[in-house]
Amino acid sequence: MTPGASNVPATIPRRRPGRPKGGQIVADRATILAAAVSVIRRQGPDATMDDIAAGASVTKPILYRTIGDKAALMNALSESLVDEIDRAVAAGTKSEGDPRRAFESAIRCYVEAVEADRNLFLFVNAGAPGTEPFRRLVDRSAASMIELFGDARERAGLGRDGARTWAWAIVGALQVVTIMWVRDDHRDVDQIITDVSQLLWSGVGPTLAGPTRSSRTRAPQT
């Protein structure tokens, strides 16, 4: 060795994620989840745990030990996806003062966020309704709408209590529409947004506007 030369090799082979010599796991949870998202986006919602382990360069035992089973993986990824949708909806509605425009903007942001990550959306929605991950996904998705409708109902003198029911109904409709739409793609995104907004606002809008003229002037029945 020449004087002053470093004892460190010029190139050090990088160890792939997994269990290195000595038994300590190198691949952390965030790295594996990021790899899972990449695999699902590339291969589609039918990606298996074998596919995800291979994409993360870990063994299945390490995948299960770090993340859990497929239901746990779906739950973790659904939390991340709902965060993305919530951010999109919040950004799209924060400057809207008109209730109808705010409503349409929320629908648009939701649908466009799903369209941008349709394979991941289908993967996390593969659980049957009634499962804990599904309920958590609905609750998280409905949170921003509960606040939006609560304020609108309060201004209309209706009280905030029904806002949760409205939000669940709209999220349920959006879930079904978007799941079916991303699978068969029968209309473009703008048409889907218009279809859904018009249908749902036809119930929300008149209710927020208050009783109709005929109902206000109708004589009470004896």
C-alpha cells in the first residue's frame, strides 16, 4: 500500500434491503411501503405479497414481520392515500365561498386524486365493506365533508347533526362510482365529475336553500 493511501476500498458494494449478516433488518417500514406503492402502480391492484416482497428486495417473512399481512398493508396504504385525497380536497375548496362551487370542487379533487392513482385506489378498496380498514377509510374520507356540511347546515338553520349522515352518503356514492369508473372507464373525468355533482347537489342544494315556496305557504293539516 502506498503511503497515505486510504484503507477504505474505492467502491463498497451496497447491501440490498433485507436481513444482513448478524440478523438485523435493514429494510425499514417506510422503504417497504414505498416499494409496495411502486409495485401496485406498475402491476395493478392484483399485485400479490410475493410481488411486493420481490419489489422491496426482501423475503416474505421480513415483509410480514415489518408490515403485517395483506390487510395490514392495505390499511397502511389506505391511510396514505386518504391523506393525499384530503390534501387535494382541502387545497381545492379553501378559497371557495359559494357552497355549490365548494361542493363541486370537493368532488373534482376527490375524483382527480383517484384517477391519478387508480391502481392504488383499487388495491386499498379490495376489502369488503364492513371491514375495519374500509370503515376507517370512509371515516377519514368523510371528515372534511362533515366540516363543510356542518357549517353549511348551521347557516341554513338545520343544525350540524345531519352533516355526518350527508358525508357518509356522499362518500359512499363516490366510492362506488369511482371504483366502477376506474375499472371500465366509460366516461372521461370531467363528465364523471359533472354527473356526480349534479346528482348529489340536487338533494343537498335545495335542502340548504330552505323550504320551498309551496311548503312554506301550504296550510297546516288538521
